[in-house]
Amino acid sequence: MRKLFPFIALIIFLNSCETAHYRTTNYPVRKSSPTTSNTGSSNTSATQTEIEYQALIKTYKSETAEVLTDLLNGSEDSQKTSITVENNSRCNMVLTISGNNYFKKIPIAANKIGSAMVLKNQNYNISGMICNSVYQKTKFVTSSYNITLSN
């Protein structure tokens, strides 16, 4: 047992170090500062996002079947394709996708994947707040598009 203790302690230490580092890969993220309301109370963007996430999750209808069909059997003839976002952070997020006559908010839990079906060959603004960091990108979507976010 005494021989195992240092080994177990090392594993716990390394595991805690590993989970303490979060980083966004391949995508620009802009830090935002906390906001103060007229009442003088301070609300962080992460708190506002969590409130929006909790409200949206109650009524959100997932398009999982359509997205999986597109990813597995994608057709050049189809007018729609999928946008998939993997949230590899410790925070829930609300992803907003907007384009020509299209607007959708998608709640994505921490370490989960969210997706939507969109029309092909159009520009879409994709944005969201992830743990007080802002993700924002404009993308011309012609086929399935995948984004991985973390912080």
C-alpha cells in the first residue's frame, strides 16, 4: 500500500493539472468584461449565457436525425447541409446561427455537441459566448461544417 500511495498521488496531481487547462483551438475568441446593470448589480456574460441556456433548453427541438442523415448520407443534390458545433468547455453555451431569412439559437451543454440544418451556398454568422469568451465567425457554407470550441 505504501508503494502505491506516491503513484496514486501523482495520478491525482496530473489529472487535476490536465483539467485545469482550457484553450480554444483554431478559432479566435475575444474576452469580454462583466457588465453592470442600472440597478448596480454585476452580471457576468457567463451568467447571462447560463440564464439564456436554461430558458432555451426547455423549448429547443433538436434536428439530430436530419443532421446524422446528412453526415452519413450527404447528397450533392440536397438543398440543406449541417453545421455541427462541439462544445469542449466546462460551460454551457448558446450558439446563434443567422443568415438570409434564417435565425436559430442552439443550447449546447458543456462537453456536448449541438447542430442545425441550414441551406447550402449561403453566408451564415455563427456566434456564441463560451465561459466569458466570445466566438464569432462568418462562413459561406457549401457542405457539412464542423466547429470545435473550448477555452
